[in-house]
Amino acid sequence: MRYATVALLPLFLLVCPLFVSAAGDVLDCQHRSLADAVKNIEQKPQTINFTGTCAGPIVIAADGLTLNGVGAAVIDGDGDDAVRIVGASKVLLSNFEVRNGLNGVAAVNGAHLTVSGVNSHDNVVFGITLQTSSSAILSNVTQATTDYMGSTSRPAHRQL
């Protein structure tokens, strides 16, 4: 019995990190995909802390998800919506910037979210758009140089 315990302990130590994700863990987008982490959420509510420049689009369909930027955290839409919330509720987006998207943040199909400390800039249509019965609480959100149809004639910065 003693030998079985000793043999199983190293196995447990190797496997356990695969299933446990502490709230303090930070996903580094240079080494792991934020889009994949969001898509593969199994437990709810879930908080994903991330840092670095993450490739969008990030599609959120799970209720109770929190995306929290740590340090220099950016989601780059690369011409698509940088962050898209599809029908999910109790979503919190905090402390990061979204850029280079068709829209910075797009909430659709009755999505309900809170956005805090987010800087949305250099998107084509909107910094933040709420569509099809979606709602949001905004706090300390900035939007800059969002250019509808490629126009560059809008003011550079405004507080929402």
C-alpha cells in the first residue's frame, strides 16, 4: 500500500495542473490562444486573466465569463470583431484594449455584459456595439479613432 501511494503521488502532481486553474493564473497570448481558452470553457463562472497581444476574434458564448487584462493586454481583431459576445449573460470585460477590428466589442442576440477599463480604438465601424436586445453597463471605457467606412475625419478621443 505504501508503494502504491508513493507511485501515485508523482502521477497526481503531473495530472492535477491540467484540471485546476487558479484565479491567479495568467494566460500569456504569446504562448497560448485566448480564443481557444474561451471556446473550451467547461466550468462556470470562469475568470481568464491574460496578458500580451491576443489574436481575435474572441467569441464568448458561455454565461458568467470574466476576461481580465493583466499589464499590457490587447485583443487585436485583425479586421473581424475583436470580441463578440453571442447571447451570453453575466460577462465581464475588464482592463484591456481592443483594436483593429470591424467592431471592437460586439454584443448580439440578447447578450448582457459589463465593460470596465476597456480602451477600444482603431476599429472600422464601432468601438462597442449592442445589437438584437443586448445590454451593457459601461464604466471607465474609452473609444478612439473608430472610423466608419474607413473615414479618418472623426475626433481622436472621447469618453463614453
